[in-house]
Amino acid sequence: MDSGLRQRLEEASERFEELERLLSDPDIISQRQQFQQYSREYGELEPVIRAWQDCQQCQSRLDDSQALMAEKDPEMRAMAQEEQRDASARLEELQQQLQTLLLPRDPNDERNIFLEVRAGTGGQEAGIFAGDLFRMYSRYAERRGWSIEILSAQDGEAGGYRELIA
């Protein structure tokens, strides 16, 4: 693992521990905005730190299996080789997961959107298509755990919508 990445993860781990202490402090709990800010930061760091801890445990298993390779017993060596293969594969997975988790977040991830669906030319069929399109988007949002609020809607003549803003 790259030394710069390792240093960055160590700093994140220290910040995570600091946030744990701060979030259990009664003075911070009484300050709502500060508590929310720390909770949000804690929530963002938690998956990274958990993956980092798993990575360290896997590295420890790999080191232990390396030490067992020096044993004279062939069964122990075979077991150590298998453990080493498993730990190496898992370590690679975890390192890729860590790199993905450490990618910078898009600042627009936490923002809301306005979805406007309008029936174009085509008469009643266009209104029906607009209704189908909105149902598709709303189901997608529901599966993602997002909430939808219809702000305005004009129903179509044969079903669907002439215009919908959500």
C-alpha cells in the first residue's frame, strides 16, 4: 500500500476516534448544530475506517501465515499457504474498496432536485407516456430510499400527466 495513502488513513482513523469522543461529550450533545456536523462527518468516515480496520486485520493474518511458513510440519505449511492465498485475495479486495471509498465526494450528492415531466406533442399518448415516465422515475427513487414530493400536477385527458413537477 502506498505510504501517502497509509498516512491519510491513519489521520482519518485519528479523526474518527476524536469524533467518537466528541459525540459522547454532553456539552457537544447539547449544541445541536455542532452535534449534527460531527455526526455527519462521523457517518462519512465510518465505512472508510471499518474497511481500513479490516485491511489491517487481513495484513496481520498475512503476516502470521508468513511466520507459519517456516514450520517444518508439512500440514502446517500447507495450511499457512492456503491462509496466505485467502488473506492476499481479501487484502486486494479491501485495498480496492478503500481506494473507492477515498475518492472525493461530489458536492451535489446531498442536494435535492426538481423533476419536471411534460407531455410533448402527440396528444393523449404523450400524456400517458409522461405518466409512465414519472412512475419509472418514482420507482427508481423509492428503491434508492429517496423521498418524492409532487409539487404540482396537471392530469392528462386519457390518463397520465400533461405536466408534473416533483
